[in-house]
Amino acid sequence: MALDAQYRNARPKRLRFAIFTQFGRVVHHARRQLVRLATRAWEAVVVPGRRRLTAPAWPAP
């Protein structure tokens, strides 16, 4: 629901390639696995997704 139209029906392998390898880097530190995102990736993928998740599903009366 939060993904762009081009990623909504994508399989997990496609999402991993499209988002994690192009926009960020997986980092292992202190027994944790993190994804470091570039600023432009954050603005292109995460911010619009958060907007769509917080938007109401139906219009207000």
C-alpha cells in the first residue's frame, strides 16, 4: 500500500535489488543489520510511502 505503483506487485527479490542495492547499503554492526539510505532515496521512496500510509482511506465528509 505504501509503495509506488511500479513496486506494488514486485516480488521480494526485485524490491531488494531496487531499493536496498541502489539506494542504500546493508551494514552489519554490533549484531544488528541496518540499511543506510542515501538522502535522495529517502526522499524518493520513504517520504511518499509515509504520506500514503497516513492519508485517510476515504475522503472526509
